[in-house]
Amino acid sequence: MKILVATDKPFAPVAITQIREVAEKGGHTLVLLEKYKTPQELHDAAADADAMIVRSDIIDAAVIAAAPKLRIVVRAGAGYDNLDLNACTASKVVAMNTPGQNSNAVAELAFGMMVYSARGGFDGKTGSELYGKSLGIHAFGNVGKCMARIASGFGMKCYAFDPFVDGKVMLDAGVTPVKTLEELYSACQYISLHIPANDKTKNSIGENLLSLMPHGAVLVNTARKEVINEASVIEIMEKRSDMKYLSDIAPDNADIFAARFPGRFFFTPKKMGAQTEEANINSGVAAARQIVAFFATGDETFRVNKPK
């Protein structure tokens, strides 16, 4: 089988070496398409591919239509909103992600931004500490669990809300479960978002929840920018000079933050939560292993689209 690695943002060379080893050991051929410039290049490369590994690359209906032999596409990473799941299902293509492989990298970035903000961007002036502060983890999945582990080292008090996770799992991780979002936001000076972007969560984080947070509130977003109601965040930050917003991707209205809230925000230049050498290797190799297992035994453990 031909496995196409199609990445506008290439994997590290060491990751490609390991991905190739997994693919070839499984009896497959690995082909690379890196730094492509046009959709047509992707369509041409996918024409005879049996499987694909991608990162943030858009796999839409046109790509699926251009790949008649395609049986599986794996997004190397947790988020998979770049995959057209309906198109995959319609063409009987299995779509997967690689949950958990980037989790520690994302959590470490969140804490890096929190420390940077607490210490005033390392401006030489008096800052504050994370020790003893309250951290609310909004969704207790793989990244949320890493957040709890790291927070314990900082001596933070951790709370979490996730209706899909048993409270005992949170308690075992040293985290206090809460029953409502309102309770979470009311209790915590820091809120860290780890929710997916879907119909229920898009534009869901705004003044209605942020207004509940105690003095010195800090919103940390390493999820998707689509979950933020950007206009509403502007409104609450206008009203509350004590509030800060830290995000692993600049909002569409970043220029307003720069003009109105200097020193009260930090945005990474591009989404980079998963951009560590370790996460790069982990997610790519996991994608290759999942493809090999799929062809060998029909394993669909990490499938994210519904069978037709």
C-alpha cells in the first residue's frame, strides 16, 4: 500500500525516518509531499494513495474525490476539524486522529504563557506567582490531565469541569470536580480551555462566563480560536482592567487588543502548542502505526467519522 505523507508544514527529519521505518516494516511504501503550494499538487499526489498522513492540511471533498484508492486518512494530532468527515464517510474513507500525542507539549505551552504573563513578560518589574492560585481546567481530556500534573508541581489548586469524565478520574489526579461551568469559572483565577470546536462550543466563551471569574482573572486558550466569542471578550476586558487573555493563536481582532490592552494579553505568532520535536515525532509515528494496524487487522480504534 502507498502511504502519502502530505504536509504543508513538514515533520522533522527524525520523525520522517521513524514514520518510514514503521511503514516499511508493515510492508508499505512511504511517499512524501512537503511544502506544497497549491491544492492541485495535493490532488495529484493523492491520486494513487491508499492512505494519507496529514497535519493541519485541509482534506476536503475535492481531495477525497481526487484519491479514488484512499481508504484511510490520519490527522497527526488531536484536532481534526481540517478533515471533511462527511466526505470521508461518503467515500468509505476512515478518518482518524492521534489523541494524546501532543498533550504534554500543549500543556507546557499553557504554563509557559501563564508564567510569562504572571511575571509581566519578564519586564523587570514585580510580578506574581502561580503558587496557591486556582486553576480551572475546562475539559479533562489528555491535555487536561497533563495540566493537572504540571499544576501540582506549581502548587496550584485545581478544579475541572467535564460532563464526559467521571469525577473519580479527576479526584485521582488531585483535581476537584465541579458540576457546572458557572461553578468552575467562579472558583478559578486561571481558566485553561481544552474543548474542541464544534457546534456546541463555538463562540461559547465570553462575558457570560468570564464575568464570574475572581479578581486577577486570566483566560488561557490552547484550544481553537473558534470557541472564543471575540467581541464578548473585548467587552469584558473593557469593563475589567484586572483581566488578561493568553492564546495559542491570535484572534481575528488582535489589533484591538494591541490598541486597548497593552500588557494584558499574549498571542503566539501561529498555533504552536504541538510544535515540539517530541510531539512532532510522537504524532507522526502514531499515525503510521494506526495505518499499519488498520491494514493488518482492520483496527479502527481512533476513528472520528461514522461508518457508512
